[in-house]
Amino acid sequence: MVDALAKQAAIAQLVDTTGLPHPLFLSPDGPNGALIRSGGRELVNFSSYNYLELAQHPRVIAAANAAAEKYGTSASATRIVTGEIPLYAELEQRLAEIYHAGGALVTSSGFLTNAAVIGFLLAEGDVAVCDSLAHASLVAGTQLAGCRRVTFRHNDPDALEALLRSSRHRFDRALVIVEGHYSMDGDLGSIVEIAAVARKYDCAVLVDEAHALGVLGPHGMGSREHFDLVGDLVDIWAGSLSKAMGSTGGFIAGDADLVRAIKFAAPGMALYTAGPSPSNVAAVLAGLDVIAAEPDRLARLWSNARVFSGALKERGMDLAESQATPIVPVIVPGEIRAGYAAVAMLQRGFNAGAILAPVVPAGTERLRFFLTSEHTREQLLATVENLAEVLGIVEHLPDWSLDSGNVVPPGNPADRL
């Protein structure tokens, strides 16, 4: 707690001394899309994972309102008693079809879904074998399970095989955990190659689809569609409904018996927790209909990704392992440099979050840009031009840490903006 508060105080000191706007906890006055109003200013926004802008689509809003009128604003019970509203089964059937799975289960939280399902499936004596860039929710699941957690080099099947060859025999059950679309680097998971290694060593496979569903695949149906995979190549598809789906909650899809067991016995999934609100579930169902009816949204999203990534590369910026997807990192090494770049861009009217260590390894701090289907080409190119100017200033800043006590360089660098 003390460390967290000290770091926030250092950020506040930097903001107060330079006169730059505070980049954290921005409060949009309306929907969180490509363009927002916050603090009386209009901002081009790259900190929303509302990829297809379904969260403000009239059809999605109407469906959410209708569900609230019919079922109320809450399920008002755990699903195992009287909280099993019909909308759940409808959405679960559609998710099972998307992932060619025997069953699916929707939940109230994407983060807690990952944590709860891993916590239920693994225990002491088991091992979770995680990609080194696996999301914090997946790591939390291994902590809940009390199992051993080991990591392998990001997206590297050979590293996974070397690890399993030397250690698989020491554990009972093993679960290999990867993501379909990595939220920090914007690259895609090597699911086929990694699953093949996992099967060779008798490991189950979990793929986190949080940033894949609604984004990847010809019709936006996620990693399974994108890579044209057979559904049972992966044992558990887990994901979020709060990203491209424009709602809130999580889900899993997989073998029917596995999903049924999780539904009846896994704490935090359908047991000991209220189900997702009727409005949230109805919003996802309507969002899936919109994706099918308006394929141009997905096309615009990927066109924007190509335009933006291409323009950044032309200016010589470091995009790490990004594969020109709608998640675009721009590496700005150093906490002060990355943080300063974020607030300087915010001052110019562009909102992109700074991702600092330890969320990413020290030296790979970055600005992270989430693109949506509704960003315009003009907005994207203006962002690139302003970012190039800001990074030209940032490269002259001292390489200080927020923990060093020296958080403001001599003079006021804001005067150079």
C-alpha cells in the first residue's frame, strides 16, 4: 500500500510541477469511444477497448434497456438458486457455437472468470505453465489454485517444449495458458504450435480470448475462427465481454461435461456469486447481431490498424512485437519518459495510456493505443505527427524512475511543447 501511494504521489508531483494534465482516471462525459469529452475538452481517445463501438450502438442500448424492463437490473441471486434467467442459456449457446465447443458459461467478471476457473481446476501438486506475457488475471488464478506456476518465453513453442521435457514429470495435472491476442504487445498467440507441444506432454490448454472475440477472424469470432481451428484443440476458451462485446462480464467455452462441472461446483463462476445483469447479457446478444449485420465495422477496425501501424513505422517508432492489430504499443523506455509522453499527448488532445514497469518489463515502458472502428484516418495521422514531436522532446529527458525521488527534470519541459 505504501509503495503504491508513493508512486501515485510521484506522478501527482510531476503533473503539478509541469502543469500537464493528470493522465489517470479520466472521466468521459459520454460513451468511451474514439472521441470523448473529459474535463471540458475533446480528446481523440486510444484508451478504450470498445473496438467496434458496440457499447453505444442504438441496437445494443435498446436490447439492454428491454432486458432491464423485463428482468430488472439484476439477476438478484446466484444462478444455482433462482438467478438462472433465460438470456444466459441463449448467449451460452451462441458462444459454444462460436468456439465449436460442447458448452459455455457466462459470468459477471472476465478477470474473476480466469482466476476462478484456474483456481477450480488446479491444486497443490499441479502446475500452470504460462506464457511469460499472460494476463494478471491468469496469474491470479494460479495463486488461488495454490499450484506451481512456471513461465516460458513468450510465444515460443520450443521454449515450452524444453520446459515441459525437463519438468512435466514432477507434477500431476498441467495446464498451458496462453492468449489469443496479447493486450500489451498486440501480437497473436501461436496457439496451434503451442497446443501441439502441450498435447505431446499431456497438458490441457487454456486460451484467453479477452481481446480476440469481436476482433480476430473474418467475422470477428475470435482466435478459433481466425486460425480456423478445430474446437477441441483447446480445452478451455476463456474471455471477457467487456472488450469488443461492449458489455461487462466473462465466459468460458469447452467440453460440455467440463463446463457443467464448473457451473455446479466452481466458486466465483455460477456458485457463490450473482449472475451477470440481464442488461449486460442482452447487450452481448445484440452486439453479436450487429457484428453480423454490419461487417464494415470490423473492416474499418483492421484498416485503421494497418494505417496507424504503417504510419508509426514510417516515423521509425518501436512497435515491439505488434502485428498491425488494433492494439499498438509504442515503446518509450523509462517510467518518467513514458509517463511524460502520455501527459504531453494528453495536453495536445490525444489520450493514450502509459504502461509502466512492473506491468511490462523495465526498459519496455510504452504508450498503448487501442484502435476502434470509428477512428478517422485524419485522427490517426494527426496522432502520429504529434507523437513524433513529443518523442523528440522525451528522448532528451533524464532516465529517472518514479521511485528515485527525482521526478521532474530541471526547468519546465512543458514550456517546450
